[in-house]
Amino acid sequence: MEYSAQFTFREEWNDARLAYERLADENTQVPPFVVLAASEQADLTQQIWMPDTFFQNEKEARRHLIDKPNVLIRIHPDGQILYSVRLSLVLSCPMSLEYYPLDRQTCLIDLASYAYTTDDIKYEWKLKNPIQQKEGLRQSLPSFELQDVLTDYCTSKTNTGEYSCLRTKMILRREFSYYLLQLYIPSFMLVIVSWVSFWLDKDSVPARVTLGVTTLLTMTTQSSGINAKLPPVSYTKAIDVWIGVCLAFIFGALLEFALVNYAARKDVNAGHRMLSKYANHMDYSSGYQPLVSTTAIMTPTRSWWCLRPFVRRYKERSKRIDVVSRLVFPIGYACFNGEYSCARVMLLLRREYSYYLIQLYIPCIMLVVVSWVSFWLDKDAVPARVSLGVTTLLTMTTQASGINAKLPPVSYIKAVDIWIGVCLAFIFGALLEYALVNYYGRQEFLKKEKKKKTEFKGCLCPSDHPFNQDLRQSLRLDMNTYRRKRWTKFWLNRYLCGNTEVSKRVDLISRFAFPTFFACFLVLYYVNYVN
């Protein structure tokens, strides 16, 4: 890495030849020091002897010459000389990126004599406050925080002799907030979005395949964008481990559906073979018998340790794989930061807002509103709702990447980061909402099917059979409950209670909750940032 630094370099030494206190007599007042006048034509460094100090890791350097050369030389009566000059340097700093972006770097500034050995010059740090830092310097760096500045010695020996050297160590810690917003949270959301596939029906092949492939390609694009900003290195970085694990989980979710689809087809074929076997050997004289019964083929004899009671409730192998994946994938992912007079001119600049309104804020609002269209679609429109949610989420991610690509990485959270983060959260919430709706919809469908079978069995029994009496009692209770709900006072409860399906209620609540919360966010954002 190369970095630029601007500082005032001071060094002191004693030259007895320039001592002038011995020249004074009783009638002459000795001045405390003499200042050599600087000019563009005269080089002060050539008027007296000076150390040939150079910076060992310097690549470019220049002195400041506006309005006059920024050089100061003071000669004291005892021959003590103070040399001060304002410099701008471009220095090299070898970096170790094993822990990037959670790394700490140590950058050095080494200064030594080019021609004089320790027999002639020996550099020493000033005992009190050798390095003075400008106020606010530690928090002014865009990508790093200056944690500490240390002094040391770096005297070296060569074939020509031993050379004195002084070393400055700057401990830099990389700011994590930028990478948290631009990398970790988006990739974390992509992994969770890939888990939505576990909650969709196994027969929703287009939706689940589209979800898995799209999240995998987006994660690949995300990793390419991050590594494009880094130099190629021969070792594995912390960010490579993170991206690799996220890709593995997303890829695993896609393979999981391939296994689910294969197991589902195997279960269907096995069921057809079993039905044909029982149809050929069924005894119709024995009265009513269920067509399919639970046999040793359908009931597993072995299961996992702690998941056994939970998994055994599901007879289909494809369903068991989905249920196990809902637990294993999140758990595995979870297992895996002197005084001088000075005048100042402050320029107050206000950024024009119209460009960002057209290029950022209005498109983001439109994307969030488009994601809400999912709440008004039928819950059985799986490909449409999943494609709508994934497309808006990926478009919002691309929009965020395009905006932040024009800005330097900084250590603090910007207003645009909050805006993009909240918009991503609303779109992500709309996608998770449909996963919940789809899950409840399938549960309600299974309950209805089970109820139809129960009613069919009940019709085969006499009217005075205890089963039919319990059924009539249950219907009376359901009718009483329905009458009580009709007289609900509040319009929202009446609106929701008109729909007995839980999945439909979730959609109805989302139609009001999402716009309301987003409107509240718009007001707060305007009050805190725009106004």
C-alpha cells in the first residue's frame, strides 16, 4: 500500500562554530535566537552545515513553497540549531491481508543519515512528546482508525558502516462499518433468502430453482466485486472464508432441493406401486377399509438423534429433508470487527439534492412499492410472487452497489446507507412474508383435506354414532364462534376475521403494515437528514 502524509519535520543539533554568545560584550544584548531569512532564490540548507537525513521508505517527496518556502532555521547563542520544514511524502507500507477486513496494519516511517555513520551522527528521539499529532487526526482517516503512534530505533549495519536510524510506527485498524453495510449484511441476507426454499412446497419447482440459482449468481457477483478492489495475494483472507462459506450454504440449499425433488419422485413411484399391490389383493367383503395404511415401508425404523420425534411426524422423505434443512442450515451458519497566529476560512457547501432524488430516492421508493404487489397476488401464485420478491431484492442490491461505488470507503454510517438499508429490509421482509404465507397455506390445505376425509368416514356411520354427534357439536361451536366474530367492534378485526385462513390474514395485515411503517420511516428520514 502507498499512503501520503503531510507533516512538519523538525530536528535539532549543536554546531559550536555557530555559537555567538562569546562574541557579545557588556554593552551588547544577546538575542535569544537568530532566524535565517528564507527566500525563493536562496537555499537555507546550503548556508550552514545540516544532517543529510532521508526517509528510507519514501517514494515521492516535496517541500511546500507557498507563499514562501516553508522552512525555518533558528540559531541559538550556544550554537543549538532548530531546523523545521513542511513536507509532503508518499510512503510505502507493506500490508498483511490475512484478516482483511478485520485487520490491523503497522505502517513505518524510517529516517536515517545517507552518508554519515554513527561515528559522525547519532539520531535520538526527543524525550518529551517527540511526535505531536494534529487534533482529530485519529478519526479523520476514511478507511482506518489511527490507534497508536510509537517510536523506536532501527540502526542498521552495512558494508560501509553502521548508520543511525529512527522509526515511527503507526498502528492502523481498518474500519468495519463500511464492510458491514456493503458486504456482510447483503451476503447474510442472500443466505437467508436461499433458506426460503425450505418453506416452499416441494412441487413449486420453478420458484425454488429460480430462487436458488439467482441467489447463487448474486453471491458470486458480490464476491467478484469485493475481490476486484484488492491485490492478488497468495494466501487466504478472512473475507475469502466468509464468501466461501456463504456460497457453500447457498449452493447447499440448491442441492437440497435437487435431493428433495428426487426423493419426492421416488415416494410417488413407491406409492403407486403399493396402491397397485393392495388393489390386487384387497378383500371387498370385509366392509369399509382405508385404501392406504401406514406400513413398515412408509414408517422409518431409523432417524436422527434429537430430531427423531420431530421428523417422524412426516411420512414423505422429501418433506423430512425440507424440515431437517430448516434447522440444520441456520444452525450450521450460526456456528460458523511554540504558538503561531493562524486564520481559518470555512466554506459551507450544500450538496444539490435533485440528482439523488431522481437517481436514488424515487427508484428505491418504486422498488419498495413494487415489492408490496406480492401482498395482492393470490397465495398460490408461487412463481410470480417469488420472482417478484427476488427480482426487487437483487435490483435494490445493484442500486446500492452503484451508489457506493462512487464514494470512498469511510468509517461512519452515511445517510444514504440508512436509506438503502431500510429499503432492503422492507423488500427482504416482503419476501419472507410470502414464505410465511406459503407455509400457512399448505398447512391449511392439509387440514382441509384431513377434514374432508373425516367427514367422509363420518357419513358411513349411523346418525346416532358418537362420531357424528361429536361432529355436530363441533359445528355448533364453530357457528357460535362465527356469530361472535361478526359483532366485532373494530373495523380492522372485522376485516381480518372475515377471512378464516391464516395465510390470507398475513397478506391482509401486510397490505397495511408495510406501507404504514415505510411512511413513518420517510417522515423520520426527512426530519433527521433532509430538513
